[in-house]
Amino acid sequence: MTYETQYVELSGAAMSALLDGDLPAASAVAGVALTEYFVTDKAKWLWKMRLEQIAEDPADARWLARHALIGTEGPVVGHCGFHGPPDDDGIVEIGYSVMPEFRRRGYARAMLTELLRRAAAEPDVKTVRATISPDNAASLATIAGFGFIEVGEQWDDEDGLETIYEVGVPSR
């Protein structure tokens, strides 16, 4: 059972504080209590990469990271976003992560629904891509029913072998 979920952009200032391991400062900037989940090694790797993208092109920030929270005040259940703005072919890749204590309640599907809604609202986006490890049953189940089709595979230095899935955005 899911609850009404809200998605709020995670600012560069909040990501910087998270990268520094300063959870109170990051929470103050974000306006909601973030948890230890946001300062794990894996999360810090993500914030570092996203901050590098923002440094290269500040306009990319709106694509990169949002924290997901129940209602307007939380709790925070995870984060989601795109890997960047659409490429020259109009493709955006999605990413989402749900905190362990909130898994199996529909939040990943809610995040996916929100990412697909946002992608469809952007005139430059033609295709949404998800790359998933073949043994990640939870993520494979999450995208099921959303029209994604397998289009290939790739090697990711962080995650290993991934299957590439894509779905077109509805015509506008």
C-alpha cells in the first residue's frame, strides 16, 4: 500500500552536505529530515557524480535528483531522478532507490510513474531508458506493466552487466 508521495528537487547544496556526511545540514537545506540512507558510500558516490554534472552544466540540476517523501513533511522514502537531460536522440535514463524499510510497498512504482510523467511533459524527450542487472528481480518487477521492451545490454563499471529497457513517451 502506498501513500501520496511528493518529489522535491535535491539541490546541489544539499548534495554537497550529504557528500560531506553532514546529514543535519543537508536536512536543513532539503527542508525535510534525510536519513543515513543518503550518506552511505553508494549514495555519496551518486552525489559526487551529480555534483560534477551540475558543475559542468548547472541547467542539468533539474533532471538529476529528487527526494521522495510521503505527504508534504515526510518521512522520506528514497530518491529518484534521471541520469541527465535528454541526449541528442531524446533519450533519458531513469534511476530510483527506495530505503529498505519502505520497500515492497509500491514506492518504486510510484517513483517510476512520476519519472515517466515528467519525461512525457518534456518536449525533447522521446524515449525513457532503464538499465537493470539481470538478477535484480525487484527492479524488473517494478518496470513490468509500463511498456518497457528489452533493447540490448551493456557493461556498467559500477553495477556490472545490465539489460537495457526502453519505452517511448506518449505523443504530445
